Amino acid sequence: MEPVIERFDPAEGIRLYRFGVCAFPGLESKVHLILAPPLSVLVDTGSGFGESDDDLEAGLELIASQFGEASRPHQLTHILVSHGHIDHFGGLSHLRERCTAHVVLHELDLPVVTRYAERLEITAGRLESFLRRAGASQATRKGLLEMYRMTKGLVRGAAVDTVVEGGHGDLGRLHLTHYPGHCPGLMTVRVGDILLTSDLVLPRTSPHQSPEELAPYTGLDHYLASLRRLRREPAPRLALGGHEEPMPEVRARISQIEQLHAQRLAQVVAFVEQERTLNEISFELFGPVQGYHVLLALEEAGAHTEFLLQRGYVDLVNAGALGEGMSAAARYRRSPTRRWSGLPPSPEP
Ligand SMILES: [Zn+2]
Ligand SMILES: [Zn+2]
């Protein structure tokens, strides 16, 4: 299907184009092209799966033919990967064969993009023990790990030219800021009065969370800290996420996402009045789910439980039974001494 191109004017002399590519069945990822002479920066590449590469090339071609821009792959000067999730960087290896653009990403997502197969194995190993401790049945674990390897195995790694270190980076008139949580190396891009939020803030979906035990710099703790930090930044005229429609009121959306997590945390605390496994907590939060969503739900429940455990609101009841080679599921219970009274209010900017 031919992509629909949206055009924005973030600042004098800068054009920003946006279109969707089909990353996976039922998931559209947004690709942004920023033309800030002399730079021509593509932000994200789709997944490389199915029609994604074709959609990407068709979108760049349409920007050239409809708007007369120098937007074809060989004319790009930079490809910026907003974060190391495959629906954003999976198209990189294909694109690299068609252009000489400089690839830029944050250092914390460097290994996942450049040493993809190795990372897959490391994460699969962690995932296996996470699922075991979560109390997922052996059949569920096997199914989920197969699905994980299959979905992620579709992607090839790709070389990267420049990494952004620490909290900030500049690319001409583009200002990059690191916001860990949803993914270790997620960066937003501010250009003029527009902010590309990637998957830090989305208008309809609450960005997926997984526990930090699966990957450092993820986890609800980092994510909520990132939201608070973003709220303190000057509000953009318009925010554009990595999926879904534009967000004119990004601060209001941040508040909604914070409220949703606050509700979930309260739900977990109430539910672990009695001893519960993560599998049970996940069911309480999300009900019955199927396929890959079982893993997503367990990760999300794991992120919330970990957040409460880190702060002593929830206790691990059977730590002694969880050592190496043991197959027990972790059981959690509300702390008898430390009472959860909600997230601290976000400071006004
Ligand atoms: Zn993501
Ligand atoms: Zn995404």
C-alpha cells in the first residue's frame, strides 16, 4: 500500500516528513525524514520484515516525487536509530546496502544493533530464567522462547558509524536526548518546535515496559524518571511518536501514562495481599492473553513488581528456593511494614 506522507515545518529552512511502514502484521511504525540542509536525516527504518523495506523505499520515493526533495536513499546523509527495537532498526541492513549515510545511535543500544545474534542469545538465556521464576509452565516457556527466537531471528545486525555517549548529542540542528526505560538507549530528537518522542511517549498505547533484570537501563524506574525529565523540558508545539498519530499535548499524555502506571502499581500491591507468582500477577493485570502477548504481559507485570520490590513495598517470600538450578517460581507478598501510597506527584515544569 502506498504510504501517506505528512509534512511538518519545525523551523525556518527545515522540513520534516513522516509516513508509516508496516513493521509487522498489525503494527505500523513511523519513519521520519528531516531535511535540515546540509543534512538529510532519516529517523528509524522500519523492521525489515515483510513489506517494511518496500514501504520505506516507496515513502522516500514519494517525498522525492510529490515534494521535489532529495530524499532517495543515496541522498541521505544520516540514519538515526531512535532505539534498538526491531520495529525501528530492522530495516537498517537493507538500507545500508543502498546508501552511504552515516548511521547514528546511542551507545547503550550499540550491541543490540551491531552484534544482534549474540545479543539474542544473551537475552534468550535471561528470558528463560525470568519465565521460570515467573511461574510460567514448561510448555508456555518453550513456546514463548521459540516465538522470541523466531520473531527476532528475522533481523540482521548492521554496522554503526557514530554513537551518542551520555545524555545528549547534536546532529546539525537536531538535538538528541537520551531517555532510558522503554529501551536502554532510546533518544528523542528535538528539531525546531517539534519533538520526536519515539516510543518514550505514544498517543494511545502505553509504551511497553520490561524488568531491568532482563536488560540494564530498562525497567519502570528508568522509564518514569525519563518521563519526569521530559516533562521539565520546554513543551514542543507538536510531538511525534514512533507509532500512531501526532500529539499536540505531550505533557497531558505524559500525565495519563504516569496515572496508568500508578494504577497498575496499586493493583499489584492490592493483589499481593496474598502470596502470588508473577504469572498470577500478570493474569490479574491483563487477563487471558495469547501468543506473544503472554510474554509482553509477563514483562510488563515483571516491571511493575520489580519497581515495588526495589523499594521494599513488596517482599520476595521464597528467595531461598530460587538459586541456581532450582525450578521454583518466585512468590511475592505485600510488605507488612512499608505501605504503598502511590507515586510521588510530578513536579510542575
Ligand atoms: Zn520500542
Ligand atoms: Zn516501536
